[in-house]
Amino acid sequence: MSNRVSVNKEVTVTAVYFRGRGDLKSFPKRMEYNGQEYTFMESGLRFLIHKGQQLTQIFDMTDGMANYRLKFDDNDKLWTLMDISEAPRALA
């Protein structure tokens, strides 16, 4: 079981990558948090949440060491790091 730490702080996403055929979807590739830069593997998950006219995107990303859940608010154009958890270790 992973240790999940709630963060809920605004972060800066400094790079994105695109995935998909025809209808490209963007994912965070690199973010800055607490003066450090984190680079994600290109294997994230994206969830869309619609509330009326408001669209929020949730991303589950990993850098291989930890898992990160980020939220992007389409209205405010702000990124929020929601939480961090330890990445599962590979079985030997």
C-alpha cells in the first residue's frame, strides 16, 4: 500500500507532451514544485470532470520514484499538485 501525502498547492508545469491519434491530448511532462524540477514518464492517465460549463482535468503521473496527482482547471488555467505517493516497487 502506498503512502499518500496531500499537497494541494499551485505548481508550474514547464513542459507538456501530446498523445493520441487524430485527437491529440496534452499531458504534463515537467513541473516545478518547492524549488525542484520533476520530469514525468510519458505514461500518465488523464481524467475529465465536467461540472456544468466547468472542465477540470486530473492527471496521474509518475517520475519512476513517486506518483503525482495534478489538477488543471481549464477556466483559471492553473495547475495544482493535489498529492504525492510512493511509486510501487517492481517485484524481483
